[in-house]
Amino acid sequence: MKIGDKLLKELTKRYEPDSTIDKKFGRYDLTFRTDGDGNPVMLFIGTRDAAGRINGNRFTRVTVRDAEGKVVKDHWDAKGRT
């Protein structure tokens, strides 16, 4: 599965720091965790079961910054099925 442009736009927003966010995006259920700055860093996308777990795919965000704090690289890596 590939993360599309619309979902990437949703994942570039800032959210509450150090929290877990549950959302609905189109036909998919999303759960993502944020870092201390409020940026999503781990994404679970798929369908939510009765226990609240996501059956689908897991992605992690890789952000590389230079010495001044500017973002050099920012992409999402697929980590497999959940």
C-alpha cells in the first residue's frame, strides 16, 4: 500500500504532542502516534475491528534534520501488515 497525496496532506498537520489519534479517512480507519512536537511518526491504516485494533498496514516516519533544525529528509517507510 502506498500513502497518497491526500493522506500525506493530513499527516503533515500538527496534532497534540505525545498522543494517539484515531480518525476516519475515506474508507480507512487511521490511528497514528505523535512525537513531542505534535508530528505524526507512526501510522496504522486499515479497518478497525471490534476490539479497536487496526487490521491493515503500518508505516513509520523518517525525518532527518540538519544542525540548524531544518528538515533534510521526510518520508514514510512501510513496515508491513498489522
